[in-house]
Amino acid sequence: MLTKSTAEAVLREALRTGGDFAEIFWEDRKSGAMALLDGHVEAASTVRRHGAGIRVYNGLNSVYVHTNDTSLTGLIASARKAADAVQGDTPPFDLHLTRSICRNLHEVRQMPMDVAGSRKAQLLRACDLAAKGVSDEITQVRASLSCWDSEIQIANSEGLFTGDTRVYTRVYINAVASRGGDSQSGREAPGALMGYELFSGRVDVEAAARMAAQRAVTMLHADACPAGRMPVVIDGGFGGVIFHEACGHSLEAAAVAFGNSEFAGKLGERIASPLVTAVDDGTLPNEWGSLNIDDEGVPTTKLVLIEDGVLKNYMVDRLNGRRMGLPSTGSGRRQDYTLAPTSRMRNTYIAAGEDDEAEIIASCPDGLYARAMGGGSVNPVTGEFNFAVDEGYLIRDGKIDVPVRGASLIGRGSDILTRIDRVGRELRLAQGMCGASSGSVPVDVGQPMIRVTDITVGGR
Amino acid sequence: MERELFIRELLKRGAERGVSADVCYDNGSSFEVQVKDGQVLEYNVSDSAGLGFRVLKDGHTGTASTQILDDDALEQLLDGAVENAGLSESKDARFMYPGDAEYPALDLYNPALDAIPAAEKIDMAKRLESLALAQDDRVKQIESCAVFSSADARTLTNTLGLDVSMRTALLGGYVSVVARDGEKVNTGSKMFFTMDPDSVDLEAVAKAAVQEAVDGLDGAPVASGKYRVLLRRDVAGVMLRTFAGIFSADNAQRGLSRLKGREGEAIAAACVTLMDDPHRPDSASSAPFDGEGVATYAKSVIENGTLTTLLHNLKTAKKQGCETTANASRPSYAAVVGVAPSNFYFAPGGADFDALVAQTGDGLLITDLQGMHAGANAITGDFSLAAKGFVIEDGRLGRAVNQITVAGNFYQLLKDIEAVGADLEFRVPSASCYGSPSLLVKELSVAGK
């Protein structure tokens, strides 16, 4: 544990050369993974990560040092290294830490690392059987379980001394369907910021396994998607990755502060169709992307990004907030103690609208229905994005027609936002890992069914 | 606890519990400085160390790892690894390796590089930024500019007598620039990395990034259709990295590659040779031993179009009844042993880049691919990816192209390679390193206008 006296000594050392702000982030993380391949436990591993990162600001410049050695001597040595890289002129100031206990919005009951391996294997076996039960064409199922608990403590020179324990549990199911020399895969990966009780009520792993298997079988019998520009209906849930990639990253202060975003300088302006309201919410109970406090110790918030098409807020961390003259929105996140935090998404979604889902399809000109999306990426400067359609169908005469495979969607975020002409009523969320400069962090994406008047669809 | 004592004690207690065991200890330091407007923006320094412990019991392995070396950790590792081995139901027996009589002597650690003072690296980053700003009036904004260095060491020890170690050091940097012309905006970036600080040419790096951004400013889609495609060397390297898994015997044995049992068959055009060379100088992906402690050697995987071997570790080799190719991967001390290439590359052919453009005739040059982690199916080989590039008309480069997707299948692409360039270039080395010359491909599907 990080004691108050150690934290104070480390922060003082870090500020020795005139930095104006110092922070220590201490972490002890235990994680476990188990993978089942074709009904047999293939690998099980246990990992203990432990260390601390020390950050010093001098105005808008930031120094970050991290180490595994969290003894007083080790931390002081790291603080000295950080201080050596700073030449500031802030005179020494009073440093007094006051411990604060964060509100707990995310109750945890069963620590997943304590659950017996045999029980976990049983859960994975149930996934395997459920997936194989869907079709004889399912030739391989890989089911894996990943869980970790991370105990963190954060202290900074403004007097903050707080901490939290974060517990994550997630199952990954990947089913492969094969016929002749051809094969297709389908995946589902539900998870939450909670313990092993995830599997008693919140997530039905067998249903998820069947969904993954059914997707693989459907795509095995699908033809290649035709290429070109067309209207696209994107279903709820992981379909929200379109907003995450195409717009979310460009609303992070890390991109906006330097003008590396197509939405920089546009607060208060219309950037999207008036049907679009988008939210980044770190407070949703036990959601995968939720937190009590962010990785800078700031309580998370529910933040409206876009309201009826008008840009309302950026997602702001402490350092980029300084650069932009904006307060933190509790959006400072990092993968672990090895990385300095930056502004990141939490649970980001397009809010429910008023359109009837059946009407959205029925009134759609011939195009593509993307029932399940894969991942994607974006260049925040230009807004150019791309993402894959995991399960797609052609829309013909206002009806969902044959399945198509291999489709990808490309475009520019600002362009796509203005072309949304329908937003459905039922909001659904889905889990993902988002990668950026501060590493890989759990996030939810989400939306109701939406329709975009035209997108470039890549196919063959 | 002192590291060597900890490892000795761990292996001893493992032996007392009647298991074979190995320890993988990684430690390293890293440095990165980012600059903006001639000032240090972010400065990151780290020291890190971690220990992975693996036990072998009745043919099953279990692993556990830690970043703290204290008495508690000792027992947690033992209990964790033994429990994990007990849970394993894998039908394929695992093995540990007693070590080879000799290991190749590789020069992967340059003390001069490790000794470069921070101030000098900061200065390099500042110079790179100002060089990038000096190239073209349309580039007034730098998205990011950084110089980094790292030094890493690994020791592998086991209860069968294996005791090997290695060290690497690397210097690198990158610049990403934004070009603007009226409403038009485009980005370009270039990275460098080397073990020899004297070989760094910052001006060439800056020029390449700026040229990428400026040349692509006028980009517009082309009409959808089938195009003859020249994959520039860096893009061809990305393609190889994305689909490298199909050459893993582990994937083949699990039905995740179509190359199972196809050794000796022609799987690519006759002009294609694919190499795995763990001894390449100037690469941090080179190593004298693999993740299981087996001495490494260079090999061809495809020779003149014919699949010569898949990549093996001890487990997959035993299962197939052949020798390991020393491609056991252990990207970090905490990782489970798998299979991965070292320096994996298409061997260069004879044609220089301009000759390839001329040979393309009418088609597209692709200079950027995005979305590899989602738009590429590593099992089936299918890909559909966002791309940028240039039109090629009458054997000459024409206007810039963006907002298109390029789709195809990697297995088919291997067969459709019509010419291989002489311009072999490697990507940034990490656990593995991928390289390629430019490749001329008969046909790919393009979605645009």
C-alpha cells in the first residue's frame, strides 16, 4: 500500500526542481485468463502487475516516470528522475494530503480471481456446447474468460489522496463455421465492471455463444458484399462503434487541444443531424466503461457531447484541460501505471430517438443492413474512419434480404454525422477495448438502430 | 529479494514439488520525448522488470507471473502455476528444453546507443520537428514528433539446465505532419528505428512524412471496380504482418490456417520467397534463442512459390513429427508460449520502384492501408481495408486517391503477385518484425465512387 507519508515525500521530491503539479498513481493488479479450445482448457495463467507512475507538470509540459519498485527508496529515485527533467520556477508550496473516499456506484460481490478454476472451466464448457449446438458446420469454438482486479491509489500535490478497487469480468466467444475450404467466424464478448456475479443474471453466456455461432454460420452462406455508395442501416449495440471511431476520438481533448481534430473550435456549432444526441457516461452502474473516479482521481460524470446535433462538450483530462482552459470531465484514463493518462471515452453512445425500427428498414432505399459491426479506426485530424461489418444483409424493396460478407464502411466523421436520417427507439450497449496513446481501456459503445443516407461500402 | 536468489529458490521449490519449471525474467528501460513548437511536451522514462514462471506437469504447462519479487510472490507463483497446469486439458503435450551446445553470437546491444544522454535525444526530436516544418509551406502543423529509445534484457532458465540470456538496445523516432491547402487536409507520418545512432538521417524522415501528407492533399476516390495494384513496400509489410499467422503451425493444427499439410505445394507465384531470419543485424526482433531457449536459425518459409515449412515450436513440431524451427514466441515474460516469426520478410526481387510503376501500366499505387485489426480476417485471408494512394496511368504516377477500400484475399494475393521490387524495407521491430519490397498484384477490388 501507498502510505500518506510516502506519497507526500515522493510528491515533494518530484516538485524539487520547480514543477507546479505532481501526481503519483500506484497500482496492484491481479489478473487471470483461461481459454477453452474445442472443449478442453488450453491455457490458464495468472498475472500480478505492480508499480507506480509519477507525473510532474511544468506549465503545459509533462514528465512521466514509472517503476516496479514501490519501496520508499524506489519511488523517491523515480521522483528524482522526473524532477531532473523539469526546469520550472514554481516556488516550493505547502503539500498536505487529505484522504478522500470515493462514492461507490458499482457494487461488486464475488471477486473473480478467487473463483475456483474448475468453476470457470465449467462456464466455458457451457459456451462451447451452446455454440456447437447451433449447427454441424461449427468446426471450432474458442471460449475464454478474462478477469482482473486492480487496486489503485492516487495522490497529487493539490492535496488529493484517494483510491479505488476496480473489478472486471468478461467472457470472449469465437465460433468458426466451415464448409469445404471456406470458413467464417462470429464473436461475442459480453463483460462488465463487476465480479463473477456477472454470470448470475446479467449475462447469459450460452445465449451469447449461440449468437456468435449463428453469425458464423450465416456468414458462411453469404455472398461477397457489393461495393459502392449506398444507404446503410446500422443496428443498435456494437453498431455504436461508428460513433466511437468516427466522432468520439475527435471529441477527446487530446486531439482537440492541438487542433488535431475536425471538431476543434466548434463548441456550440451544429456538427450533426438534429436527430443526434450523443453522451459519454462514466456513471452507468457496473457498465464495462464505467468508473467511480478516473485515473487522475476525478469523479466520473455523465457528459452530453452532442445535443440535437449541436456540439456541447469535449472529453477533457487534466493536462489537456490546462491546454484548453477547461476543467476535467473525469475522462483521464490509462491502461495501467506504465502510461500517463489522457482524455478517453467511457461508455459512449447515441441516445435513443423516436423512429420505429421496422419503419427504418421498410422506408430504406436499396442498401446495406449492418446487424453486427466489427472494429475500426480513425484518423482524428482528417476524420477519416473505416470499420468492418461482421454481419451484413442487403436491403431490397424495404426488406432485409440475403446476408453479405466482407463489407467495410469508410468515410469522414463530420460527413456521416450530418447524414443520419433515422434514429431508433431502443438503445443498446456493447463492450470493447479501445486503444490509444494511454493504452487499452475498457469502453462501451452503443446506439439504437440508425440509418445513414449514404456511405462508401467496401466489398468485392 | 535479490533476483538471482529468487530465481534459484523458485526453481528449487518447483523441483521439490516434482515439476519441471522455467523462469523468464525480462527487465528493461525506456525513454520517450515528445516535442511541440520546439519545447518538450511530454517526457516519459521507465524501468521495468517482470518474472514469468512456467511449470510442466504430466505434459501440461501452467504459468504465473509477477512484478514483485518477495516471499509472498514466491509462493503465489508456485501455487498459481501448479494450479494452472492442473487445469489444463490440452491434448497436445508441452515440453521444456535443456538448451543447445552452442548459440549464435549476435551483436544486438550497442552500448553507445544506450549511453546517449537525454539532452541529445531531446535535441534530435526538436531538430526532427523543425526539419518537418521547413519542407513545405502547406505543412504548418505537426501532429506529433518524438524520439524514443529502449534497452531490454532477457534471461531464460529452467530445471533442465537451460541458462541463456540476451540484451538489445534500440533508438527510434517518428514525426506525423498535417498538410492543409484551403479546405483540404491530409496527414503523413514516418518512423525510424536503428541500433546504430550514426545511421539516423532526420532530414530524410522529415521529408518522407511531409511528402506523404502533401502529395495526398488532392486525393479523391476512383470509380469502384477491379484494379491492378502496386502495394508500396511499407503497405506490403503491413499486409504480411496482418496475415503472418497463417504460417504458424499452431494455427494450422487448430484449423485456423489453410496451409495445414501443404508443405511442398506451390502456394504463391514463382517470384515469391518468404524468409524468417532471426539473425538480421540492426533488428531488436533478432535473438540467439527463441521463447523456449532453442538456438535460432534463418529459414525460408516460401521458396520460389513453394511452401517449405510452417513455423514451429516444440509442441507443434512434436505433434507434426518434425523438428522445431525455433519460432517459439514469448513476447513478454507474462505471456504463454506460442508461435511467431522473428524477422519475417518477402525476399527482394530485381525491379526498382519506377520499373514496377511502369510495369503496372494502368492501375493503382497503394501507399496507406487502415483498419487491419477489423477489416482483415486472419483465418479466411479475406480483407477489405480503407486505403490511400495514387492512380497509375500508362506506367506513370498520376493523381492522389483517398476514401477508397481495397478488398481481396491474402491466399489469392500470394498467387497473384506478378513482380517483386528490390526496395525491401522493414517495419518497426517489436516481438516480431515484418518487411517487404513493393509488390505488384494482378487484381484487387476497389470501392470508391
